[in-house]
Amino acid sequence: MAAAPGGNIIIGIDTESAKVKVMHVSGNTYSGATVETYKFDRKLMDAGDYVSILDSVFASYDQNALASNAISLVLPNNLIGFDFVGIPIMSKKNMADAVRVEFNALYKNNEALQMIPTPLVSSKKNALYILLIVNRAMINGMTQIFAGKKAAVRVKTFEANALVNSILQFRPKARRASFIAVDIKKNSTIMAVVNKERTVGYQNLPYGYSILSRKEVNTEFMLVDHDVAELAVINATELARKKKLTIDAAEAEELEEAERLAEEQRRQAEAEAEAEAQAKLEQSTENAENAEGAENAESTVEKTEEELAAEREQQALDAEFAEYNDEQKEEVKKPAVKVFTKKVPKALPMFMQRPIPESPEEFIAENFRIFEKRILLLKKHCDYDSIMPNPEFIVINMPNEYAFIIDRLNEDEDNGIEFRSFDPQNEEAPVVKENLELLGAMFAGTWNKQNNL
């Protein structure tokens, strides 16, 4: 792996496809930009070992190529945390100390975290700070990988921030405004909340424009397994039945131990009761046999062949019935096996069902309602949260073939907000619209400076 000297190397980690993306840009031109992808072991990502992910990819990378290019590192959004703290107005130094005190009180592992505070809004009495939080050891470990190859990392940022940088760079009309940026890729989607040229929040969706089928209607319920609502129902059900919870292993072990002890006590009591009943039964049977012995001795001679055959048949039926009872008892004792049914679409009543699409465009528009719902939910969250900005419009980046959806969204007055297309066809290279979350690292010195790590 090598790169031409004197350019820019932008590195990102795609968590959906388990690939490291490396963008090469010569100078400040984008027409010749290229992107290479390298697969990594998903187990490393599941373990949170992102340092080993980069180390495995760049172990054989040409050292001279890295040293002669400007390196930018774009972290996945899930490695970044946002928080807000409010403090009273005082001197600049005292306010910085107060922010640190509040942060230390909120996070017990504060020594392991890197925190970057930035003033968001202020009044005569109070100021609100936005905190950018990341794991310190992870950032240092990633930096050391390139330092070992005598290459310095010029910029360290994250996907949502780089996405906003690209939109602010290429769309001047979006500057100084509050809006929601939506970047729809093939298998994933990034949504970022912007407050006057500053990224203040984000949300990732685990699906992209690949769900915009032309032949069938998709539902979000079938696209994502066990969302928060489903997990809440599962945990509540398991708790009610005193079964093992999916989130609290310690409590589950305590419940299992209590159930085991209760089961042992129950079995012991049943065994004692059964032994006592058996003893009484044997005693009564012995007495009856002694009393009937003489009578049977006198009457046996008088029994006919038909009576003897009837007795043998009755004894066979009794034995068969006893064997059947034993089998039923064994089946009752066997623990029930929990069977998880296959996930199927939810059946909706007629008044909740939408008309069936009749053309490929209508199928696409109907499937896009999944994105529309998530976008409007994020907008409503911003409207109701006094800390978040009120979005003025939505900027959507997606392939040109879906551009007609923007007009349909704006025709719906119920949306209550303007939708704008990123208009990727106006750019020189397709690599721009396909990798906004990477290319934006080049503009980190112009936009969103406070969100650089």
C-alpha cells in the first residue's frame, strides 16, 4: 500500500461494513481523489479495540508515503460523546475550572477521558457549555501507530463533524444557519444537528438507500432487530416470570440460585410425602391381603375359566394405565424449552394501512418514509429540547436517481420544514458526494474548529 507524496491521506473506519477507508487527495483538488478500502476483523470492533484495527491495516503501509502526506483521522461517531453543562458567569479561568469540576462530578472515569469544552450560549448570569468527550488512551494509541512510522496526524475529528464541514464548504447558503444534515449511503446513514456552523449532535442509522426497493415495501421493524422498545418488553416479561434478564447478569444469577433452592426444597418435600404415602399403602395392602387370603383360598377353586380370563385382561389394562401415568409424570418434570419464533411483519388494521404503490417511483417514495420518519423525529427532538437549536431546513445527500423525493417531501405541508438536496451533480467528482464524511477533514481548519480532537 502506497500513496503519492505531497497530498492528503484521510483515514476513516466504516463500522457497518467492517472496513477501513483511505482517501487520497492530491493538493486541494478533488477530481482525482480516490478511496481504498481494507477489511478488518469484526471481532476487534466488537471488543472496542479500534487501535488494533488501524494497526492491522497500516502495519505494511509504506512509511515514506505516510511521512510525506498530511494525515487526517476521522473517527466513527459511536466513539464520540456529547454532553452539556451550565455554570454561572465568572472570570474566564474560574469558568474553565468550574466546567472541569462539573465534568469530574458527572463522570467517575474522568481521568480516562479527554474532554473539550466549548461555550454554546450564554446570558448575563449563566453560560451553557457543550462537551466533546472521547477515550484518551484510544486517541493516544491511534496517534502512536502513525508516530511509529514517522508520520504526524494533522487532524483528528469524527464522521458527523466532517460531514458538516463538507456541507458548509460546498453549500455557502447553509452557513450561519441551524439545520439537520443527512448523508444517506448504501448501507448506513448519518444525521448531524448543526447550530450556526457548529455540530452539536448526531444520529446513526444502520440502513441506507439499499432499502429503497422498486418492487416491494420495506418496514423498519424488519430492518432492525430488537430496538429499544422491543428490549424493554422482553426485559419486563422476563422479570415478571423471574427469568434471566438480558441486561442484569448479577440479578439473573441470584434469581437462578433462588429458583434452584426452591426446587430442591419442593422435591425433598414431595419425596418425603411420597415415601409416607407408600408406607401407608403397603401397610393397608398387607392387612387386606391377610384378611382376604382365606376367602380367596376357598373361592379360587370355584372360579370359572371366563372369570380368570377377565382378571388377566383387567391386570393388563391396569399395567398399561400405570405405564401411561409414569410417562405423563416424566413429561411434566421436563423443563420447558423456550422457542423464539421467526420475526414476521406486524399486521396492521385496515385503517392504518397505506395504499399499495403502483410504480417504481411510488415504491421508492413509500420506502423513503422510513428515513422521513427518523428525520422528523430528530427535528421534533430539537424543537422540544431547549438546549438544541430549532432546525430551519434539512439538507439531504443521496444518489441522483432519488432526487425526485425532495420535491415530494416539500409538497407535504405536514412536514413543516423545507427539504434541500445537496445537489451532488454540481460537483466535479462522484467521490465528493460519496465520501463527505471523509473529505470534510480537509476543512477542519475552516469549520468546526472546536470539534477537532
